[in-house]
Amino acid sequence: MSDEKNSILLADVSVNGDIIEKEKVILDAKITGDVTAEEIETHQSSEIKGNINGKVVTINGKVIGNIHSDRINIKSDADVDGVLNQKTLSIQEGAKLKIKTETHK
């Protein structure tokens, strides 16, 4: 059995406020507030209005806000509007972006 712990918020969930998780959070929900976790993964129907902070961030939904991470993966169904600050960035074809990006060491 894996020691990895995941927190999952499904599409029928709406949150007004910040989310802080030590390990991994998977979001398919509507969030108004900042999201902080070691690893953050958003799914296609997620909508986040706030900043995202994590070591590894995978975006496959809508984000209006800034993303700060060591590694940002933007999937083809993503719609991102904000500033990206990362060590590494990957973007799949088809993603909708209105971004400024800054790479840090």
C-alpha cells in the first residue's frame, strides 16, 4: 500500500477560501482562493481564481491567477491567465494561454 496521501475535490464542490495541503491535491472543483500543496493537479472542469504554489503543478482546467512552482505542466485543455514562475515549464499543444513567464534557478 502506498504512503502517498491525496486530497481530492470533485466537480460538484465549490470553495471560497484558501486550500493548504501538505502532500498532493487533485482538483476538479471551483475554487476562489489560493491553493498551496507539494503537488497540485487540476482537471478539465476545474476553475481556480487565485494563486497556486507547489513543487509540481499540472494544469488541465481554467486558472486565473499566478502559478509559482519548480515544475509546471500545462495540458492541452488548460486555460491559464496569469504569471508563471518556475524552474521548468512544459506546454501541450492546444492550451489557451494569456501569460507572462519567469524562470528561476
